[in-house]
Amino acid sequence: MADVDATDARLLLALGEDPRASVMALSQRLSLARNTVQARLTRLESNGVLAPFDRRVRPEALGYRLGAYVTVQVVQRSLAEVSRGLADIPEVLEVTGLSGVADLLVHVVARDADDLWRISEQLLAIPGVQRIDTALALRRFVDHRMGPLLESAAGEG
């Protein structure tokens, strides 16, 4: 992944404020040439700096009103197989490797408590999963954000 410079950060901040802005509107707003904006957007996209669009979709809009974080302990040397098994479960939104007692932190969504039970059973059925612990997400106090980091990178913070 390429590093983001101050101009890239300013461009990303402008996109954050108006995701539908045209290249021309962005170039005028940032006082950059249209070709410069287009080239930077293309580079940022091709280098994986921009997350996929589906990250903006809220699970609640699809009927998944219950969120949970599941820590997973994995049999040694089974991490790759367990990760593939987790990726096969649609309600698994994100999987992060951890240090410490738990090996993985899995963000899941469910329609209700019964649905979460079903998903938990699926997690436990993956070969290599030793144990899971589930914590319900009750309320999000700080939503996923990048603005403060981008402002700092742009020299605005």
C-alpha cells in the first residue's frame, strides 16, 4: 500500500465530505489540475488506499440489528483453515488476528439472538476452532472514522 501524502489526504478529506463529487469539482475545490486529481484517485484506488464501497452500507439496513464481537481460540497451525471457514460465513464482517489468549477477533452481525446462536454454532463447527467468547455490541460511541488522521496528514490538525 502506498503512502498518502498531504495532497492525497486533502483529496480524501474532500471525498469524505462529498463522496459524489466529480473530478472537476474536486480539482476546483483543491486548486489542483483535473488530471492531477484523476491520476491521484486512480493511484489511491489501485494501491488499495480506498476501502470497498460496501463498507459504507450499514448492516441494520439489511435487517442485521444485532452486532457482536467474538474472540476465537484456534488450534495451533490451523489459523489459515479457520480464516477460510470464517470467510465463508456471510454474517462475518471482519476478522482480525490478535496477540494474547485469543487468536482472532471476529465482528459478526445477526438478525436477533436466535440468529446469533446459529452463527455461533457455525463458528464452533469450523475445524480448528477450540473456543469462542461472544460480547454483544450494545452501542457505538465512536463510529469508524479516518477524518482526524487525514486532517493530521494534510497538515490541518
